[in-house]
Amino acid sequence: MSKSKPILTSSLGRKLVMSLTGLFLCSFLVIHLIGNFQLFANDEGYAFNNYAYFMTHFAPIKVVSYLLYASIVIHAVYALILTIQNKKARPVQYNQYDGKSNSAWNSRNMGILGTVLLVFIATHMQNFWWKYHNDQVPYIEYTKDLNTGTITSRELSASEFTDYLVTTDNGQEVTKARDLYKQVDFTFQNVGLVILYVVAMFALAFHLIHGFQSAFQTVGFNHRRYIGIIRFIGVWVFGVLIPIGFAAMPLYFYFIK
Amino acid sequence: MSGQMNLTLKVWRQKKENQKGQFVTYKANNISDDMSFLEMLDVVNEEITRKGEDPIYFDHDCREGICGMCSLVINGRPHGPKYGTTTCQLHMRSFHDGQTIVIEPWRAAAFPVLKDLAVDRTAFDRIQQAGGYVNVNTGGVPDANTIPIPKRIADEAFESATCIGCGACVAACKNASAMLFVSAKVSQFALLPQGQTERYERAQAMVDQMDAEGFGNCTNTGACEAECPVGIKLTNIARLNREYFTAKLFRQEDIHN
């Protein structure tokens, strides 16, 4: 008698890991996009900077963020393991291989698209996450009139800033915060980064047009009644709306702000 | 009166397993467009034999599209340029006069080349032996149709059972994955009452054997479904995933040797 191999050493088990981490990353994209839409608010970054503080200091969000970092790493590592196995499975290549007549380009090049995204994620985290966590962003003070709702702001020097602080006095709410909004504005004046961000969103679109529905297929969910809606969400939400929403941010700061 | 055509063939020639092979160019003259692809190769082989050379070795048997013995990657596509057909059912009218046709064997680590265009597909047999069977009681012959099976379930099982085990799915897949084959074999039994006894052991044993044979991992490109001569559907792969994960995560059982 022999026992079946442990699930994580099997091809299907590893693909399950790819599928679940991938879907988790998809769910993150939705939250990330909705939150970042505050960049378009015409309030000198008041909403966005408060949101940035909340997202980096609220304990449950922090737990989820570590899950997220782990998911990115696991998704990439497992992709590498599976790709190496796949290369080994065909040691002699075809002289002619007509892939386009039986499958979509993006479905055959998920690794290339994923590598572009990995480079993008590293750059993106250096641009904002690293700078925010290492005190390399400017500081700002907002004064909000609680009766009229008008917001005025002034830049703070490093010596004037101690920590994120909200005080209310005499109908005036004063907020001192790290100005990630300004950092975003500053970063997206760099045309090279704007191009990288937009190209990466194209890669994201093609990665998810295949990846979203592929993840459902891998967990075994391919039901005639629901596959249509899954494909629709994969293409139109994750392949079109979300990448356009993200790409709009660097373009907005470069061309309009 | 059918047309005659002259073709140039680039054929993979390899003396035996583990030896280096190379492409050799042959002329195929006065080919009728009513011939099947294999008949065309027969004509070329007669010419080669007359010259006293070793004829091109290729697999074939029934020449009716039902045995799954013929193979060949023709101009980068398993079973040639038509969908839903085997090489023996491919006719020369699918080509045109003066065309160059590149003919290669299935390429996969699990399908080593035996000679020229013939590959060793016993990996499929071993996967079948690992779990693609049902146990039956000895004794009197049971009445046909004593077990009620809904028509739709029976139809679906029959659809899966049409797999002829030719290996085109492996040949078409960029990862040389055997998932379509294994999923068809698992599905036909998983759907029917007769297959329930070994249901979950079967999924585990066949996936284990598939991995052990060195096939690649499925990335859901759909190339297998597109190239399958008998139209096995990707829904089978989703079903295999369900069977396997259900077995592993909820019904872990030992496997019989």
C-alpha cells in the first residue's frame, strides 16, 4: 500500500495555491482602486492622506497587508516552480508551433506578463510604500472649517511635524499628516515612471483577462450557469475597468494636475 | 477529376530513442488531393523504399479516426490544420500545390521518440492502470439498465469516454500537460454510479501517476480543447480538479497499489 502524494507536492495542489493567491490579489485590487480614487478629490489630498494613515495603522488592515505581501511572493515563487517544471516537460521544442490557432497570446505568456507586474510592484512599493514608511515624504497641515467645510493647507517642515494628529478647536479641525498625496504628485511628474505605470496596467489587463477565469477553472468551478458572469467580470472588470482606473492616476497627475 | 499537387516535406528523422535527430527534406510529387495525409506519407515511403532507404516511421492503425494511434504535428499543429480531426482523417485538399509541410513527432518528456515520428505513449497506459478502471463483482450477468442513470449524466459520461488517448492534448499544450486526457478518463467514471467505489482514490492515483510521468502543469490556455480530435471539453479538467481537491481535502484515503 502506498499513500497518495501530499497535496502541495502535486501539480494540482500547486495550481490551487496559484489560484487562491491570485484571487486574493484580485480582491485587493478592487479595494486599492476604490481607496485611491480619493486622489481625484479636489481637497489638496486631505481625504487621501487621512486614508493613507488609516490603512497603515489600523491593525486588521495591517494583518491583511502582510497576507498580501505573502501572497505576492508565494504567487511568484510557485509560478517559477511550475514554469521550470513545464519547461522540463518539453525538453525538445517544436520547430514550428502554431500557438495562435489554438489559444490566446496572453494565456501562453502569463509568466512574461507576471514578470512585468513583479518589476512594477517592486518599483511601486519603493515609490510610495517605502518612502511613506521611512519618513521620506513631505508633511502637511490641514485646517478644516467644520461649519463651512472649507479646507486650507500649508506645508509643514520636518521640525514642525511630530506625528499624525487631529485636533478640534473652536470649530476648526487641524490635521497634521504625512503628505503622500504630494509624493504621488511629485512621482508622477517623472515621465519614465508614468510610462512604466501605464505599461504595467496593460500587462495587468492581459494577465487578469486570462488569470481571473483561469483561477475559477483551477478550483474546479466551471458551471454552465455561472461561467458567463465569471468571464464577463474577468474581462470587463479586471481586464478593462480596473487597469483603466489605475492608469488614469499617473496620467491625471502628469497631464492635468 | 481531382487535382494533383507537388509538395515539399520537412520530416523529423531519428534512428532511435536518445539519439540525435534532424529534419530531412523529401519531395512528394503527384499527390491527389483526395488522399489522406497518411496515404500521402505511404506514397513518399514507397519512393524512399525503392531507393533502398529506411522509410519514414509513423504510427497508424484503424485509419478511421477512432483508434487514437496516429499522431504527427503538422505545420505546428497536432493532427494538422483542421479542428476536430485525426491525421488519418486529414485530406490533402487541406494543403495547396507547392506548399512546404513540416512534420514533427509529439514533443514531450513523457512521450520519448521511439523512431522518426513515432513516440512512446505508454505513459497514458500507466495513468489508466493507476485508476482508470472499475471493480465488478463476479457472478451472474447483471441485467442491462438495472441501474437508473439520468440521460444527461449518461450523455456527459459518454462525451468524456470518447477520448481516444491519442495525446494531441499533450502535444498542443505549451506545458505538455496531460490534464485533458486524465480529466476525461476520471470524468467518465466519476459521473456514473459504477465508478463511485474507487471515485476518490482514482482521482488521486491518476493525478499522482500523471505527475510522476513528467507531464507539465495545466495553465488553462485551452489549446488541448481546441486541438482534441474528438472534442473533449475543458469542463472535464474543472471536474478533475473538483474530484482531486475533494479527495485530498475532504476524503483523504489510502490508495491501493
